[in-house]
Amino acid sequence: MKQKHISLILACVAWLMVGTAAAQGNLERLQVKARVGYSIGATAPLGIPATIRSIESFKLTPNFMLGVDAMYPLSENFGLQLALHYDIKDMDSEVTTKGYHMKVTMDDDEMEGVYTGHVRQMVRERMLTIPLQLTYELSPKLQLKGGPYLSLLLAKDFYGYAFDGYLRKDDPTGAKVVMGDRAGEWATYDFGDDLRSSQFGLTVGIDWTFCRQLGLSADLSWGLTGIFHGDFKTVEQTLYPIYGTIGLFYRIF
């Protein structure tokens, strides 16, 4: 909660600075860009745990970004930029596990224990993201940027199924429950209600203006808070949203 409050305070300060600039007649100094992009990344732990033996598949998902940035110059090279982005951060992957802690539902029976086999995992997140960044002009065409961001989730899901494997109930020596490799023989899970409603992290990037008001951008966002509530222990590892975005922007003025 402290990180969320800090990010909100910083965003409010930035908006006040922009409003002050407008009130003082310096609105013409603002640089406003509209941008669109596509993100590739994952919601994953830092380092692959030993219980995940291999990544079988990773499918591209429609992770589009649409937003607008407002940058106010603080000096010849430095500026303060505030943005509002609509982000999609989805993931669709399949892994093979051994001795992985799971809670699943099969034939209306909820079970928890140690799972060995295949797991399909799908993450669906729609969010409004507010980055607050310090910018630095390397040249009239190149701009570096970096700072914190706060994302407020509008829609969120985390679900999937376990198949072609077995679960040992409660502990590694518990009763064995076998999951098949066809629909109807799978065990399912849904942890969407356990996801946080906000995310906090850091973002860095670069903008390159290649033709008058048009340019390309490359950005990396790294979540500092796990996607689940702190008291959620079913997934043993803390999962962080880590995404890179390639985009196109247009400088409005």
C-alpha cells in the first residue's frame, strides 16, 4: 500500500506541475505525444524454480498499448513526463512440472498437493497505467526516459488446467489422483479473485524521432509487486509482470 500511495502522490505532483505551467502561460512548452505499441513478456518468477522442468510453449497474445504522454521541460536536457496508457498484459504458456504445489478442481472436488505433469496457464489483464518519468534529451531525435509507474487493473484473470500428470494429495506421499490428456480428464484452477487490483513498478525506455513528428520507441516495464495478494500462498513463487514494448508515436505539439 505504501508504494501505491507514493506513486499516486508523485502522479498528483506531476499533474499539478503541468497545471501550474498552463496557468503561468507556459503551455506552449509542453510536448504531447500519442503512442501505440505491442508488448511481449511474461508474468513469471525471477528465475525458473526447480519444480518447473521445462517450458513447452509460449503463445503470442494481443498485448496492445495505447496512450498519451505530456512532457514539461525542466532544463535544456531534462524534463518531467506524465502519461496515461491503456495496457493489455496477457500470457498463454504451457510448462512441465515435477513436485509443484497446486490447488485444482476435478469433478467438483477441490484438491491441493504436489503435482507432476503438464500445466497450461493463462493470464488476462487489462489496465490503466500511469508512468511518471524523468526524461533526458541525448539529441534532438533521441530521448531517454525512466521512472515509476502505477497500474490500476480494469479486468483480471488467472486460470488454466493441469493434464497428463498426477497429483499427490496434501504431500508427496499422499493419495495419487491421475489427470488425463483430454478435455474432461483435466483438473482446472482459477485464481482470478486473488489478483491485486493495482501494480507498481519501474519503466525505462527510449524514443527516436525519425521523421518530423513521427518516431519509434522501445520500453521495458518491470513490476516490483507480485500480481497476487500477499496472503495468497497457493502459488509458491512470487510472480512479477515483466514486459518489453515496441511502439510508434506521433508528437501532437
